[in-house]
Amino acid sequence: MTTVFSARNVALVIFLAVFVERQTTRREGHLQSSPFVLFRTSDVATERFLSLSSSSSSSSSSSSSSSSSSSKAAAAATTTTTPTEEILAVVTVGWQISSSNPSEQKRERERQTYLRRILENYRNVCDDTSLSFKRVTVAIAAYVDDEDVLTTFLVTSSGVVGNNTVLSVRTNGDWRIVEDKEGNGSVRMERMESKKEVNINQKKKKKKKKKKKKKKKKKKSASSCEFAVNLELFGFREIDTKKSYMTPGDLSIRHRDIFLRRILADDDEDVNGDKVLFIVQEDDVFLDEKHVSLFLETSKITERMNDDREEEEIFYHPFFFDYEKDSNDIVYADWRVNAGVVQKLAWNNQTVFVSAKASGGGRSLMIRGRSRLRDLLFSNKSSSNSSKTVSELEEWLDPLAAHPGEFNLEIATNRWIERRVRAKRGDSSAEKKALFLLPLSGGGNRSLETLLESSGIWHASNTYVGRRKELIVSSSANKNQETLERLRLDELRQIFHSCLTENDENECFRCLQNMDAKTAEYRARVFVDFERGEEDDEDDEDEKRKADRIHDDHENEHSHRPHRREKKTKKPTRRRVDVSFSCAAK
């Protein structure tokens, strides 16, 4: 009996040992057997991105101030003169449309209309010979659950993306960032990912395979710009509902994952991250050639001003504003342009608009070059503290990190730049100030009208123009009360025209001619006599026609057909804009 019991124990031990060994082997061999691979940064790439210039650490030593200044100038000159050859644009597409609900299906069609136009716009940017890009990549950031529907959409939209487009699907894990235990200041970063190529010409690939190969070669040699569409998939991570404003997941922050991988992949001598224009945008705004062109032109001005005024603790960045259209196609600009400063630049005699408030920027963010992104991301303390570097990287990628306002806007618009600049302090511990600049004159043959058109980005869902009407109706029974009304685009154009047109009645122009003060601060107040209930009968119909209107607007741009829209008789609305200017010291 004892012998039998002992034999059973031995057998049980052997079985457990074999089981544990198999499980261990399975875990160790998981990376090899699964489609996921490990993306690990090279030491060269990590060092290039994480190492700050010698100017960042110069504040700790007064003896090296002169050499620091020269290194700053050298680094600035390099940044300013580096040509932009590539675009990496991330479009946040949190569809989550695996529902049979009719309203969700309607929303799906609307979003597909938006995405088609976004892809068309970036395709046109790539084909624009005046911009001379070598590569334009559109990364569509989405949740894993939307892979099938988005892949189908991209495959069936081959006419939009182009037959010679590179198309891939990548599933991304989270970043793992660790400090080297040996204490040499190095940081190691890695993540799990899987990638597969998708053929957008699946129906015809069998019969005309050889001929297509020849055509592809011809197109590739004829075109100087390669256009690529990448579907970047992420798992769902919940965020604080108090900050999300109907956005349950953190998808809008995932552009940072994509940017970081692109930057760290620049370990080849022929690849330069400072030649890349990084863009992130929501899925209902339209950026095109004119926006990209204006950003690159304005960047030359802001980078020059950043180099000249580094000691003043001021950081300049190009200014863009979002606009929306009401049911009558009247364009309303972002409320942040209701006040600002118009000034003349001494070094080029150019008139510019400067705002101390970061605009939503068309629900988008543009940053030119890896160096600029790095300088914004890290504080001065990171240059000599690897643990600080790790913590700032983790905070940059962490959706649960503290954000002062609405999640999407705080991490994917110019507001992030504003917040990061404020956090960077020098020896005086004074806050740096971010200013956003829009040229009103200059830029070749660009007129004021062209510049304003190029700086305004359409928020096509027109979400907040309806809220504007609600504020007006519910504000007060008193007529002509100052409200939160936004300026119309034609009203904004008139304000800036007064700064450029020589006339004794133009207060702004007179101010700019003053030798003692070449800045004109202005504030525009809008007064509206609005009849209560005037818009009520249109709200329901507006929602029903929204998706059709977007599609029709896009079609009419190309066909020049008149809008087929019912015109409603409306009560007259009186509107008055009161603009005041004041001269200030330079």
C-alpha cells in the first residue's frame, strides 16, 4: 500500500514538473509563435531623441554661457534651415460602429464621408509639386474592434487612396520604458506590435499580376512622392469621464505612440526626423495643401523669432483657428480670435496677428521636426536626470496623467504646446509664455483673404455653432446684450483690413505707424438682437440633413452645382460688432 502511494506521489511530481516546464516554454516561446513581435529601440536612436542639446544644461554653469549661446545658435540654424520632406499625419478615428442601431449606421456614413475627404486632401498634398514632399503617410488611429470595418472601407476606397498606395495594418501594445540599472543615464523603450500588408487591389490581383507590377514601377518613378495609409490599432483604455466630454476612451492620445515609434526608428544616417512634419487631427476636420503650405511658411518666421528672443522666455508657434458653418453656410471663426494683438515685425516689416490664447487649431496639432518635439516634451531637468526623463515620457504617454481641461483638446491641439511651454522654467523660475502667430501680410503674393482662408480649418461636424444659438437665445431677454457670439469670417477680415489699409479713420493702422508703439491690441464685442425661437424649427431638420450636406458640399466644390437646400423665411436679426484698439509698447 505504501509502495503504491509513493509511486503515485512520484508520478504526480513528474506530471507537475512536466506541466510547469511546458507552461514556461510556452511563455518563453510566445513571442516566436504569436504574430506579435518586439519593437525595441536602438541605443543610437534613443540617444538621438532623448539627449538634449548642451544649451539645455548650460543654465547650471555660468562659465559655459558663451559656448552655450554659440551651440544654441548652431542648433537653431540647423532647425531653421532643415527642409521638410515628409509628413506623418495621424487621424483619430474612434468609430466603434459594430452596432445595428440606425442612428449609429447614419453616423458611420457621415464619418466615412469625412475620412474619404481627409484621405483625398493628403493625397493632394503628396501630389502637389510646389510642396515637394518625398513621402506622405496617413496613420489612422482606431480601436482593435474596428479593424474589419476600417479595412473593408480602405480596400473599397482604392479610388480615393490610389492604386499605388502602400497600405498596412498594425496592432500596437503599450510602451515599456525603463531606466538603465547601471546608472549611465540611458533609457530603454520597447513595445509589442504586429503588422501585415493589405492589398487594396484584391479583386484584380490574379489575372493582371505581371502587368500591374510594370505599371507600379512606372508610377513610382514618375511620382516624386510616395503616399502611404497605415491602420494603427489600439486596445481600449478608459479615461476620466469628467474630462472626456462624451469620449470614453483615450484614442486621441495614441498619436504620441505613433510619433515616438517613428522618431526612434530614425537610426539610419539617411533618415532625419527633423525633416518630418508631425500632424495629428480629429476625424471631422479638413487640412489640405494651403494649410500645410502656410504652416511651413509661418514656421520660418516663428523659428527665427524663437532664436532671437530665447532670453525673453517667449515661444512662438504658428496660429490656426477652427471655424464652423451654420445652416445657412455662414462661417463663424473660433472665439479666440475675438481678441488679440496686431503688430509689425521690425526685421521684415511684416504685419502679423499674435494671440496669447492657444486656439483649437481646427482640432489639430502640427509640429515641425523631431528636435522641436523633443524640446517641448522634456523639461530642462531631464538633461542630467534619466529618471526624470522616464517620468516625463511616461506622463506623455499616460492617458490618466493630469490634464486641466477637455481631454481631446488638451493633448491634441496647440493647448498642449501652451501648457508645455509654461512648464519650462529657466534660472529665474519665471514661466515661459507661448504666443501663436498668423501672418496678415507678406508670404509671396498671398492676400489677406488668402491668408485667412489658409489659417482657418473647418470643423465639419459644426458641433458648437448650434450651442452658439442656444447661448444667444437663453442669455437674456434684454436686447443688444453682449453675448458669447463668435465673429463671422467676413467680420474678422474687416478688422484686419483696418490694420493694413492707410486711412485716418483706421485706428489700427495709425497705431502701427507710431514709432514708439508698433503693437495694436484689439477686442471685438458682438451684440445681437435675436428673436427667441427663431431657430427652433430648423434644429431637427438640420440634424437630418447634416451628413447629406457634407457630402453635397464636397461634390459641389468639384462640380460647381448649386446647393439643393430649402430656404426658410427668417425674421430679421440685427447684429453689431464693436471693435476697440489700443496702442501698446513694443
